[in-house]
Amino acid sequence: MEQAIDHTSTVVLNAEDVRKGMYVSYLDRPWLDTTFPFKGFEIKTDKELKQLRATCEYVFINAERGSQPDGYERFVEASTKRNRTSQPGVTRLAEWDVSTTTEDEFRQANSAVAAFRNAVIAAFGAATRQEALDIDGLREAAKPLRRSVERCPDAALFAIRMTDSGDYLYRHAVACAVMGLIMGRALGLPGDSPEHLAVGCALLDIGKTRVPAELLNSPNTIARSSGEMVQLRRHVKHSVELVSGCPISQKTLLPMIAAHHERHKGHGYPEGLQGEDIPLSGRIAGIVDFYDAMISQRAYGRRATPNEAMRYIRQQRGRDFCPLLTDQFLQVFRLYPTGALVELSDGTVGRVIQQNPKGLLTPRVHLILDHNKQRLHEFTTVDLSPIMAASDSLCISECLKPGAYSIEC
């Protein structure tokens, strides 16, 4: 059973950024699959540090424990200053007038998401049967999704975050498609480019249909051999092969799919590309794919809350992800993304339902529980933006783990 996370004192760091004296409270994988002490430990030796970095991609650090409880703060401060100095500023995002609310758009958004999911399932099914992919069917399904996103991007985001069950590959594909579509629209990409981003993001992992299920879903990730890791990473090549027969794929889909595991400093795969050698579509797909994987329930690993994932991505600005694109991603999806389960400063609990274009921390929240954690019987929303201007400011105090207080999607 998954442990509860104390979000008030927990931060997420790349394993390479962990230092001796920091207290590791949770891993990105089950404790029982490692040799580390269960329920947390302080990194005291170089051997422990080396083992942690070889085992995990990211870890959860308790900022209030260990002999260096503020060590993570010094690292993040220095890293942020260095990355901002190298490439300062944020490219201006395209003007985007949202014409409706999440509540009014939700039914159409949910219908468009469902139709796109069906197209994704059909594509993955064809790949499994070694049949030709119906890329045109995905493109057609992306059109109503794009129209809904243009009216209100939060409605589609809310719809995908309300679905937390079913096959991970399908859920991940749809979530990446929606986020890719939103990024393409926000960046002002011309013509059909946003739809191409949606289709490409949906097909990033279609090559995993050629990876043995027992290897793909194994919770014992630490026991994988180097050969098995090579086999897993080969899903990128498989995805490219499966999509390469489509006429539009050569210029639009293949570069994106081939590059979505490349990283800004060149430590990604399969080619070790870095910086602007990674195509823009690949950079967008990479950050979208990584974020959704962090917050998704899978057969292995601990999922991060949306806020933890956003903070982690911000830390990786200029390292894993393009600095300017990271700024844009955070500006579009915010520190408390739509769909996130949050607790407010008065003790009420709800889900972020729509972002405020003028504030990173002041979304609209659909309340679910009152301050006594009792279920509310009426649909109630609170807009934090005008409240934040008041002296008795109501604000988000904590981003909760999915399923907290027995709240299901």
C-alpha cells in the first residue's frame, strides 16, 4: 500500500542533485525493490549516494530532516540563478482569449476527449496486430479536440484528469496529446501544427506495443539488466517504424517521436542530441511526456503531485529541458495545474477547475469537502483571484495526492 506523503515538507530532486546530509523520504519506485531502509534515510556515505543515483531518476527529500535540511534550497537557488543567467527571459506567448468557462465547455470537451481516446485505442490495437495505423482517423479526432481547447483549454485538461483508471498507455497518450495541443496553441504555432502535435504526442509510446508486457509493467525496475533497459529504450525506434509509413509523418511526426527522450544537456537518448539540435516538437513532447508520467499511476514507482512535478521541472530548467520552453510550460499549465486536488487555507478541499490568466497561484477551485472534510452536496466554486486581493486572503495551502480523503476521480 502506498505511503502518505507529507507535502508540506517534501520536495522533489533529480537523483544527481542529491547531496550527503539530505534526508530521502520517498523514492520514485517501491522501497521493497531496493536495498534502502524502508520509510526514509539520511544519505551519509558516498556509497549510498552512488547507489541512489544508480537506482532512481528522482527522489522525494524531506526539507526539515537530515544534517543538511536546507541543502536542497542552496542547490535550487544556485541552479536557478545559473540557468536564468544563461538564457534569461520568457518568449511571449500567443494572445489567447478564452471564450467560456470549464463548466460550460466540459460536456463538449469530455466528448472530444472520449472520441480521441477511441482513436488512440484503435491505433494501438492496429499496432499490436501489425496493421497499418489510421493516422487520418487520429487527425480527424484531433479537430474537435482542438476547437474545444481553443474555447477553453482547462475543460479538456479537467476531463483527462478525471480519468485515472484503465490502461496507462492509453491514458498517457491522450493526456500528452491534449497538453501538446495546448502548448502548440499557446506558442502560436501556425496552421495544422497544433493538431500534428496532438497526433504525434499520442503516438510517442506506440512502440511499447512491441515491448514484452512483463518487462513493460514489471514493478521490480531496479532488477532490470542493461539488456532489458536497451530493450525498453528501443520503443522509440519501434514508434518511429510504426509511424513512418504515413505520408505526413516524415516532416511532422517522426522528428517529434524520435526526439522525445532527448534532453537539453545531451544526456537523453537515442542520439544524445542537445539544445537546439532537438527539434521544437521533440522538446515540447519531451516535457509533456515527462510531466504526465510523473503524476500518473503506473505499475511501479511513486507518483508525484502536480505541484511537485511542476517544481521538479522548474528545477530541471536548462538541464533536462530547454530554459525558455520550461518557462512557457510553467506559464501555460501553472504551479497548480487544472485537475489538481488541493486543500485551501480554510481547510476546504477541491479540484483546480480553471486557471486565472493573470495569476500563477490563483485558479478557480471546485470545492468538494468543507473545512471539516465533509462532502459538500452543492456544486460550489471559489475564484481565488479576487480573494487574494483581500486582507484575509484565501489561498492554496497544499497540493494533495490523488485519492486523498477518499476522493476518487
